Amino acid sequence: MADKQFDVLVIGGGPGGYVAAIRAAQLGFKTACAESNPYADPKGEPRLGGTCLNVGCIPSKALLHTSHLFEEAEHAFPTQGIRLEGKVSIDVPVMIGRKNRVVDQLTSGIKGLFKKNKVTFLAGHGSFEGNGPAGYVVRVGAETVEARHVIIATGSKPRHLPGIPVDNRIVCDNVGALDFDSVPKKLGVIGAGVIGLEMGSVWRRLGAEVTVLEALPDFMPFADMDVAKEALKVFTKQGLDIRTGVTIGETKVGADGVSLAYTGKDGKEARLECERLIVSVGRVPNTEGLNASTVGLDVSDRGQIVVDGHCRTNLPNVYAVGDVVRGPMLAHKAMEEAVMVAEIIAGQAGHANLDTVPGVIYTSPEIAWVGKSEQQLKAEGVAYRAGKIPFMANGRALGTGDPTGFVKMLADANTDRILGVHIIGANASELISEAVVAMEFGGAAEDLARICHAHPTLSEVVHEAALAVDKRPLHF
Ligand code: FAD
Ligand code: NAI
């Protein structure tokens, strides 16, 4: 007999796990959530919130905000007549301290949400022990738990490169990159993906000379080609030195920095000397110590737990959500799947549409998209119409002094149904929601074209892009 019995046990307390636990409890199940990682907890106690709250979305956005303010004070204030006497400077420990307080507030807030929703928090690593009379038996720390339903939400961890050991001091993954104690003079970044661009931007804005080394020949191939082209132009102008098509060679790490050999796109050997190096080459699903094989849980060669469209694993009553399964590694995707699974367990329909999961890069300008890119539609042979409007044509964007970028809408040439929306520009992360709603409702470009948008707002550019699909923009 296990020490504790629950209807639902969630393993992992990140966005996938804590949301699944809250929703399951709301639906009337006796629910527990196990989490083992203390992250940076001063008492070493496991903290809820997972990668996202502790070492991902939230701390990175806090630093992006501070560094954006710093850059605005340095470069944008004078253009609008605001004079600061003396040189603008950054107190890195204060910046990091504020970021840590935001993280503390949010992670402890989830403990509060658990209390409110009557979710039992089990501090400890969860690993399958086998089957019991009433469900699955899982060891969590020193005790055993039996649950009829198990939701695995064990997330992901950074991928590291052979020969480049991460100490999170000189050579950092996302954990160390969010915790520098000073601005490095020279920063190297391996991987021009989302973390490379966001963290590279943070430290560049604060004064670091940043070189980004990317293996693929093209920059941001996952984005719409027009957006990728514009982003490369803008980021390069800002001072990010982005080199694509490189092959990383021998890396020497010393007490004061890194000396990294690489071969460039042109086949020439080169060397990068930097004080610190961020390795951001993707993340891998985390099933470490889960003891999946004990119960016969299907895990793919890539380490992902194998699930169907409703996040069901090969085992009855065992589900998996978030970064540990297929699909984009995004917090909002994890949360969607979490709610879906809890509702399926409760006998409801449960629904998560991966086709309308938006992607966002929180650089400046921000980049956001939903649906298919133009190159995807071309490759699939889909006939489409495109509308593209620059923020330069928008009064609000000009008024704020930041008219970089554009909105591009792609709609089916026959039905006018919106197939993809791609935005590069200020507040793209917020603007994309309108496109997500429209696509989720199966909307057409004409639907958005006929909806009243407040003036003056940046959302008018989305409106104009919808009008432009039918070649009738009013302000461009
Ligand atoms: P995780 O958040 O990784 O949580 C899994 C949890 O399970 C962890 O806390 C882990 O300790 C715990 N765990 C693992 N195994 C066990 C076990 N056996 N027993 C008990 N506990 C266990 N996404 C966005 O949508 N927007 C962003 O802006 C964004 N920014 C990011 C910035 C960075 C620097 C990084 C690294 C990621 C970012 N992400 C962002 C991605 C986002 O953090 C993840 O997609 C999200 O956290 C996935 O949620 P999850 O619950 O699946 O996994
Ligand atoms: P990523 O997959 O976004 O980018 C990794 C990059 O590294 C790719 O461009 C890849 O080609 C390159 N790369 C791989 N191996 C390499 C090598 N040996 N040498 C040089 N380049 C190499 O992964 P990243 O940036 O580590 O982020 C992980 C995930 O975390 C993201 O995919 C995303 O899901 C999530 N995330 C989301 C954010 C957001 O939503 N704003 C912010 C940060 C992370």
C-alpha cells in the first residue's frame, strides 16, 4: 500500500505541470504535483514554476525590459528631447536582484494558487515504481504515491555541446546567461535561435560586444523569409555580429574567458576570444530518473515521451504535456495541453490546436507569428494572397518613435481564410493575439478588414495588412 493516494498525480511543476494540477483540482480530482528542482531557492527547497518562471520566460523578459529601458535612455531619450545629465550606467547586481524578486514573487504565487485550488505540493523527484491496485505507484522523494491518473510534465533541459563544458560562470546555458554579475566586454553566443537572440540582445544593449555563431547557413529559417531578412538587417545594425554557416571547432576555456575556433561559411578558419560564452543550441526533453521503462512508457529515440493528439501516452491513464512531448517548446503550448488533459480525464472533450500556437521572440523589434510562413505555403503548393504593411505607415508607431518592421498576412487565394500572420515590430507579442483569435475562429482576411480597430493604435497595421490582402489598404 502506497503512503498516499490521489486521483491525479502530476510529475513536474512547470507551466505544463502546475496548470494541469490546478485544472484537475478545479474539476474535483484529489490532485498532487511533484517537483524536485530547487533552482536558486535560498533554502534549497523545490520551487514551482519550472524552467519558465525560474530560468526561462520570466527572468529573460525581466532582463529584456531593463536592458530595453537602458537602451532607450541612452539612444531614444535624446531624440525626443529628454536630456540626462552625465552618462547612463547600469548596476548589474541591482538589475539581477529585481529579476530575482519577480521570479520569487511568481514562484511563491503558484504555491498560493495550489493552496487556493487544494492541490497537494509534493517536494521531491518523481519516478515510476510500478502498478498498484488503484493505479500507478510513483516514488516521490521518500514516500510512495498511488494515483489513478498520471500527467508527466517533466519539461526540458539545455542541450550542451561536446568539448564545451558548461560551468554557468564562463560558459553558460540559459541558467548562467540570466545571472551574469557584470557586463562582459566580449560575449560569444553559439546558436542564433530564440535564446541566443534574446540573451544576446540583453547583454549587447548593456554594452557587450556580441558575436553569434550559427551552424545553419540561413538566419532564422523557422520564421517567414521576409521577417528573417528584416530581423537580420535590424539586429546587425544594432550591433549583433551574426555569423551563419559556421562549424564550431576546439574550444579552450580559461579562468578569464574562452578561445573558440570555428570555420566560417567561406571555409576559412577563425577564432573568437570572449569573456563569456552562451551555449544556446536547443533543448532536450527531460525524462531523467523518471524510470519510464519500469511501467513500459514509450519514449522516442529523441527522448520525447510519445503521445497522440490528445497527449495520451501508450499507457492507459498516463498523459504527457509540454516540452517533454512533440511540438514547440513554449510555455503557452504546455499550458494548453495541460488544460486539455485535465478536461479529458474529467470526461470532457479537451482541445489543444497546435496549428494556432503563436511564436514570439522578445527582441526589439519583437517578432511574432502564427500559422504558415510564405515559404511553407509555397512548398506545399497552396495558392495564397499576401498583404504587407510597414509600421512606418502608422501614426502611433511614428509617434512613439519606433516605426521599424511590418505586418504580413497570408490568406488562402480561394477562400480568403487566414493561413499565417507574421509581425516584426514593437508590441508584436501583443498584436499577434488578434491573428490567433481570427485563425482559431477560421476567420478570413476580409473579417479582420471589416472590424473596427481603435485609432491611433499599432493594431491598425494588422487591419491594414488584412485590407492589403485584397489590395485595398487605406493608409499605404
Ligand atoms: P518545464 O518548465 O521545464 O518544467 C518541468 C519541471 O519538471 C521542472 O521544474 C523540473 O525540475 C521538473 N521535473 C523534471 N523531472 C521531474 C521529476 N522526475 N520529478 C519531479 N519534478 C521533475 N516559452 C515561452 O512560451 N515564452 C517565452 O518567452 C520563453 N522564454 C524562454 C526563455 C528561456 C531562457 C528558456 C530556457 C525557455 C523559454 N521558454 C519560453 C520555454 C518555456 O520555458 C518552456 O516551454 C516551458 O517552461 C515548458 O514547460 P513544461 O512545464 O513543459 O516544462
Ligand atoms: P533554438 O532551437 O531556438 O535555437 C538553437 C540554434 O542553435 C538553432 O538556430 C540551431 O541551428 C543552432 N545550433 C545548433 N547546434 C549548433 C552548433 N553546434 N553550432 C552552432 N549553432 C548550432 O534553441 P534555444 O535558443 O536554445 O532555445 C531553446 C528553446 O527554448 C526554443 O526553441 C524555444 O522553444 C524556447 N524558448 C522560447 C522563447 C520564447 O518563446 N520567446 C525564448 C527562449 C527560449
